[in-house]
Amino acid sequence: MRNKIPRVPVREQDPAVRAKNFEEVSYGYDQSEAMLEASRCLGCKKPSCVPACPVSIQIPQFIYAVETGNIEEAARIISKDSSLPAVCGRVCPQESQCEGACILGVKGEPVSIGKLERFVADWSRERGVKFTEKAEPNGKKVAIVGSGPAGLACATDLARMGYDVTVFEVLHEAGGVLQYGIPEFRLPKESVVKYEIDNVRALGVKIETNIVVGRTVTIDTLMDKEGFSAVFIGSGAGLPKFMGIPGENLNGVVSANEFLTRNNLMRAYDPSYDTPIYVGKRVAVVGGGNVAMDAARSALRLGADVTVVYRRTEKELPARVEEVHHAKQEGIVFRMLTNPVEVLGDERGWVTGLKCLKMELGEPDQSGRRSPVPIPDSHFDIDTDVVIMSLGTSPNPLISSTTPGLEINKWNCLVADDDGATSRPGIFAGGDAVTGAATVILAMGAGRKAAAAIDKYLTNN
């Protein structure tokens, strides 16, 4: 019986070893492990996993191909809906999406869909398997702002439809948050990110880096003078938020965005690169999301003792359970029900500590999570050299402020309908630029919806 086969575990680096290196934590499945795990799939006639996937991968079909050993066919099936399978197999929150909807998870362990997707993608990369079929060129140009997951997904689908697609990226490397936001030990840059971006390029997509849309060129210029018939804005949400407490301007206080960008994109973790990053001996990371876990685990690998400070309980942590589990295994300390009220410093202007209040949970807030309430006279200090603020991000207002008629909301997010259409005809948007900071796969789903809407808009279908 398929449902009696236990879930196949994934081999990982020993926590004591990996805490001192930036090599990938998970080794993934080999083919025999993948085929055994695939044999657990029930092949449901009405699979609940597919609608739970933001890009609608045909999950039972690709898993059946893995089970029968036809890995190239599995790769072909995935490629129809996802341009970044090796990325998604590693960083998607499958537990709350496809795996969370798996019927086997009701009474046991769901099929390890994400690890199977990763296996298929890695198998394809190692053997040079690519799928570059596309329609004949239709002579129409579309511009994509941002080369993150939303932009890459949109560009892939449009290129396959026959459009002439150019992606404009502000940084010197393509990939957006895949390059600067997710650490090497979770998402290898050369073997995974660069390879999958090269696959997008193989479809004919052009990627221009070091282009600041809103400064180097405006969207109106792209449409009025450069001949682009439509524009998709997938510029993400890279503007960090801070608490507004005393001491945040001290030396040693950084946003998680800045910390991870320097560490990832500028390879500060690599001694052969002349871009060091200061972590001191003790780091406090304020926040409880996936970015906070990434920052904390990176700081640990750079040699610091790390404490995560979060104002609710572990039950309310928004980070993936797997990431919290790995962080604890590696020795990171969690101070729950703790809220910073001041960053402490010395006479030279450097961080020396974090003054905090103990909290307790009150009534649920608008998100459904119980609101933290301070306990009077419960102040205490945490000794620290560096404070990393990981409180979320919002879209940079540069594009909206240089594009007349483009509507934004009170959070500086672009206003767009479910298909990505904005208040300006021909301009579409999706991903974090619309929703605020979210996940890679949700951004990809928005990019795919926008690609279909752009095609409909340009063909009047």
C-alpha cells in the first residue's frame, strides 16, 4: 500500500559542521530515494496539491514520471509551468502549499513534493537537459522591470509566446532576491540561480543589468521611445523597515536586507573577496520571518553568537518550521516574548546592547495572531555588538513617483488587479511590488498571470 510507505528522509550536513560553512545544508535525494518517495503518491484523480501550487505544476504527472524512472519527462512536465524548479524545490514553503494540501498529510506525512522537484531539476542540470521550445516571433516588445522571480516567470512565459522580451535589472547580477536575499547554504548561486537564469536567457530573453528604471530610464520612455508595447513591473520590495526606537542610528545597526545583500551578492563570506562584513562577537536579530532566519544563520557562519529576538511565541513565528528547526540545531538562541525598546551604545557610537521588554500575548490582531502586550517594569538588556533589524520591507517608491498615473496604496505598493493590470493601460505589475514582501513562488504565480494578461491585452483576445 502506497500510504504505508514511510516518507523518505533527506540527507543533510551535520549541524556542528554546517554551522561553520556556507555549503548547502540539504544534499537532496538520489534517484533511488526519489523513486521510492514518488511511489508514495496516490495519483489522485482530483489532486488537491495542484490548485495549492501558485504556478499550477502538474504534480501527480511529474511524480509518476519520477516513479517510473523517466526523469527527463518529469522535467518536461515541470518546465511547462515553472522556469525555476531548482529554486522552488529549495525555498518554497511547500508545507503550507502543495504538501499542505496532500491527502497523505491528513493522517501521516505528505509526499515530499518539493524535494522531488529539486531532484528533477538537479538531475536535468547535471545532464544539460533544457527545454527551449517557443512560438514564432510576433514582432512585439515587452519590457520587464526587475529580474527576480516575478520578472523571470513573466519573461519566460512571454518569450515562449513569441514576444521580444527585455528584462531591466538595477543590480549588477540578475536574480533579484534569489541573488541578494537568500543565503548560499539554502540556495547556491552558481550551480542553481545562475543556471536557471541562463535557461531563461536561452529562450531569447535579454537581461540588461545596472539599469535603474526611474533614473536611467523611465517607463514612459520605454513605451514612447523604445518601442515596448507593454511593461511588467516586478521590482520587488527592497525598502527595509525599522522600529523607530532610540539608538537605531548607532554603528552596528543594519537591516537584514543590507546584511544579506552584502553577504550574498558581494560574497562577504568568501575571504578571497574584499567585501568584509562586521558581525562582532554577538549578534541580535530582531524579527521572526524567513529573512530573520537567513540573517541569523548567516551571522552564525561568520563567527558570531546569535540571538533571535521575537515579540510573540514560537507558535506565531512566521518563518518556515524547517528553517527554525535548522537554526536551533545550529545553536542559535531564541528569545521569545521579547520586544526591543532601545539600542544601547558607547561614547564612540557603537552598539553595546539591546534594551528589551518582556511581553505576553493578548487578543488576536488583524492577521489573526494574538497581539503582544508589554509586561510593566520587565526591562532587561541583551549584550550585543550588532543588531540586525528584520521587520519586513516595502516597495521603493522610485518607479511609482516617476510614472504619472500609476496608482499606489498607503504602503507604497502598486495597485493592480488579479491579472496584474495597473491604473495605466499597458503597464502590469506583480509580486512583492504589489503585495509587499511575500514568497518566491507567489511572485512567480503573479508573473505568470501577468504574462497571460499582457498577451490578451496585446492580441485583443
